[in-house]
Amino acid sequence: MPARLDFKRDLVPFLIATFGEFVALVLWLHYLDLGQSRTANIALWIGFAVERVAVAAWVRNVHGPSTGVAGGPLWSVGLFLIVITIAEVGIWDWWLRVSRGSGLGSGLLLLFALIHVLHSVEMGAVKRHNPLRYVVNPRTLTFSVMEAVGGTGWLWLYGLGRPVLGALVLLAGLTVEHLVQGGLLKPESAVPVTPPRPSPIPP
């Protein structure tokens, strides 16, 4: 069974990751709609960098060399983080274009499909398993759905002139996503071995 989550050691890094991604997305959309694309992209990159570094540091410090790519040399971890961040920035940018050009339904499906592939690759790299294992994993599906629904609900409410409520929906989706993801990233604790019961028949 999965090891229990400890608040200071486990949940705090994921709260930092959630806050970083949340602020990044909110500022990104805000500045994009003001026509300040450079500021928007800087905010997005910084926020996602905070998210990735927080999670990678947690994985590396808590679980050490047993955690796939996150336990490797710092240069390889950094390269992996850059590639994953570029991919996620591209996914959100594409999602926004599709959502505003072809409708929120199309954007939702696109965001879920792409972010789920990204999540599966990340999980496979950290846990040293085939990423396809996580494509069908119920918990990976759960946190991919939460991110896609939270993002789409946020954009819908934002378009209705309710940006604060939309931001709360996004925050809820990202919070659940990161908590479920954190539980899945933790290594499985050893299954206790039950000693054999003594025979009722004396030797």
C-alpha cells in the first residue's frame, strides 16, 4: 500500500507547486488579454519552473536515487525539467487557442489528451516504468481530468465575467491534481509479511 503523506515533508512541496502553477496561469491569461504577451509568457514560465523544481526537489530529497530520472545527475534532471516545461507551456497555449477558436468542448478534450500523455511520461520517468502503465492508471486519469476540467471551467467563468470564481475553480482542480499525483509518486511501502499461524496439532 502507498506510504502515508506527511504534511511538512510531502504536502508543502505540492502546495508550492500548486500555487506556482495557479499564479502562472492566472497572470498569463490576464496579461495576454491586456496585449502584453511577453509579460504573460514570463509569468507562465516562472510559475511552471516553480512547480517543476518543487516536485523534482521533493522526489529527489525524499526518495533519492531510486526515483528514475529525478534521482539522476543534476544536469539530466535539469534537462528533463526544461523539456517537460516546454511541453506543458505549449499544451496550455494550444489549449487556449483551440478553446477560443473552436469552443470550450474542443479545448477540454485537447487539454485532457495532451496533459494526460505528459503526466504518463512524467510518471514513467520518475517511477522507472513504461509510461503506458500510467495511461490506464485510475489515479493518473483522475489528476489529468482534474487539471483539464479545472482549466476549462476557469476559462468558461472568466469569459462570463467572473474571473475570481473561475480562478477558484482552477485552484481546486490543480490542488486535487497535485495531491493525487503526490500520492502516486510516493513509493509503495513494503507489504508486511504475516507470520505463519501455528499448527493446532502438536508435533
